[in-house]
Amino acid sequence: MSAFADVAVVIPCYNEEVTIKRVVEDALTHLPGARIYVYDNNSSDRTAEIAATAGAIVRKETRQGKGFAIRRAFSDVDAEIIIMVDGDDTYDFSAAPAGVERFRQEQLDFLNIRRIATASEAYRRGHVLGNMLLTHAIGFVFGKQLDDMLSGYKILSRRFIRSFPISSSGFEIETELLVHALELGIPVAEISAPYRERPEGSVSKLSTYKDGFRILLTIIRLVQIEKPLFFFSVLAALFLASCLLIGAPVVAEFFQTGQVERFPSAFLAGFLGVISVVLMGVGLTLDLVQRSRSDQKKLAFLAIGRR
């Protein structure tokens, strides 16, 4: 039996006819025996045809967005080890065998492959900065584990994808994957691999500002869901600060004159203070609910087990 018979490669694609042939061929070369799945996401070019000719199993996902393609793949593909990689031929498949070996030896459930740019245009400065800021934001809230959260090149276990409740539809899927791993407390690791420019004629589908904003909103949503005490404590602190800022002059004036002449300010400060207390109460309540839900997720994950 091939050393990679238990491995499946999942490649979400949208209009990648220029690159998909090489991606599939590289996967077959470096991971002999692995099953290669290309999930065509409404391509208007010959992506699906070329992928099938190259030796991939081609399936279609009509809902537009990378997240939808990954959802479909995770529900369809049944393999002990799943490699997720983009179809744009920017990731180096020569790193995959060593990644799979480490994955097995350390019994990991999540291995991220960090991008090391081989050319200045491969990884634009704006994307580097955005990735660094978003990765540090996740690290600050959930604990730092990785240096390249947004890499589309990951190795995942079967039980991880079976327990993963996907809700995103686009490029924010990478953020959701990491947060799910950190919340489960499962073994997570990171290795590095070269990251090259897209070939000539190939066009990126990533919108720097639009997708960056969506990823930021996803992080905020995940913090609210997974770390409600932190989220609502920050909001409560902001309202409390506003309360003190507006109310302090009113209180000082009262002690000086014995009168409250700026009643609207006093009313507003009191209202903000009440909101602050309510938000703190909401955070404490939701934190208890989240802890119970987190325990259930961990038990469900462990119940899946390894083959």
C-alpha cells in the first residue's frame, strides 16, 4: 500500500485553468497514492476539464465562495489526513511529504504551512502587514500558535474536519479553522515552505480590502462567540470610561456648589454606567454558557477518534 493512501488533497478552485494542471500533477508526484479532489466553484473557464485530465477527482460547488467549496469538500471527503491547498500554483508541494510525516509522528490534528516568499511580488507588503496584524489579533485573544494564520496550505485530521462547524463563505475560512483548533486545545504545529508568484496569465481572486475587512469581522464575531467575557468586558470598559468622562465634571461641580446644574450630562453618565453593568452581566452569563458548549465540543471531537 502506498505511504499516502490515507491522504486526500482538497483544492478549491475558481477560474484556475492556467495553474490547475501543475497543481494536480505536483500533488500526484509528491504524494503518490493520495486522492486529489478539485472542487470547482462555478468556473467559467476550463478549470474542471483540465483538472480531470490531469488526474483529479472533480466535483462542483455552485455556491460562490471558497468557504462554500471547503464546506462541500469536508462533508464529502473521507480520509485520515486531508491537505487543503489553493489551486493557484503558489504553494510548493515538495513540503507536503515531510509535513505528512511530522503530522503522523506527532499525532497532530492541525498543521499549518507558513509561506516564505521567494519573490517580492509573491507576497505583497500590504498582504504581509494585514496577515501579521490579524494573526497577532487572534494570538492576543486566543493564544499565539502560528505566524501565518491566513495560509491556504494546511494539513488536517479526519476528526478535526468532522468536528468543524463551518459558517464562513469566503477567504475567512482560514481564520475559522485556526480558532476552532485553538478552542479545542488540540495539537497544533507549523512548518515553512516556499511561496512563489502566480504564473503569468493567472489572476488572484483575493480582494485586499474587501476580504481583509471580512476576515476582521469574522475575528470579532468569533471573539464574541468563543470569548464572550473578554468581548463584553471590553465593551463594558468603554461605556464605563464614557460614563466617568461625562460624569466626573458633574460630580465635581456638585461637591463645589451642592447643585447639579448639568442634569442632561448627569442623566447620560448614569445611563452609560447602567449599560456598562448590564454588559458585564451579559458577558458573565454567556461565559458560563460558552464553557459548557466548549466542553461539549471537546467531547464530540474526542468521540470521533482516530482510525
